[in-house]
Amino acid sequence: MSRPLSDAARAELAALQSKEWELNYRLTLPKAVWEAAHVEGIVGAGGLVEAASQPHLDGNLLRFTSSGGRLREVPIEALRSLQVDVQHGRGALEGAGLGLLAGAGLGALAGFAMGNDRPSAPNSDCGPCSFTSGAKATFGAIAGGVLGLGVGFLVGALAGHRDVIEFTEPGR
């Protein structure tokens, strides 16, 4: 039987992955933590977010350098989540894979939905131009897959891949 990792263990694992984090604070923070983080952080609809460089765990305190260059420490209980650095190469590959699958699926569905063509007249110049719904689905899957691959690659490269570690609520 396995147990879930503690918040401290998850933060230590994240520190091994990256030296650049984005901290997302809980809405209920001690006043001193709020005031220090508010100076360098950004307050949004989801709460307070702050960039952290060179993070490391010291007991139950997270020590890091803020975006302003100041050394800071925050108790782990004050954090809602942390986001480990963005990887654009991995995001491009994930986007390409998802785009390929989505494009091929939608292309095949659209081609199949077009149905069979009527047979051409024997004296027609386009005798072999009539296609079955299966052939149209194949062409649609190929065209949609190539288009989805390209679009997914570009979007994934721009957005990137993010690892987010969610912490448990206090008292749970």
C-alpha cells in the first residue's frame, strides 16, 4: 500500500526539476507573508502569484530569491500550488501529438460524413473521380492530421509545458 507524498516531499522533488518557480499563495495568508509577497508578486483573480528563483526547502520553510533579488522565506502552508518552469520543446511535441490526433479524427469524420459519390457516366472524363465515403475519410484524416500537427506544434511551442504541484488544504 502506498501513501501520497507530503507537501514537503513534493516541493523537494520539484526543486530537483527546476530552479525557476511560480508560487501561487493561498487566499488566507498571514499578514507578514502577504505584505512581503505583495511587493514583488502579482495579484490576480486566483490570488497572489510570485516568481521564485533558486528555491530550496529548509524544514517547513521554502527559501528563494524573489524577482526583485531579495532573499525570502515562506512557510509551505502558505502555498496553494507551485508551477515549475515552462518547457517549450516538450510543449511543442505534446501539441503536435494532440493536433495530429484531433485533426486526423475530425478530418476522417468530415470525409465519412460526405458519403459516397455517385458513379460517373461511362463516357465522362472523370470516371475514376468518384470516391467512397471510406476513401474520403482517409483523405480527410491525412489532410486534417497534417494541418493539426502543424497548428498543434506551433501552439504547443508558444504555450509550453508546465508542471503544477497542488498542495493539500491545511487541516486535511
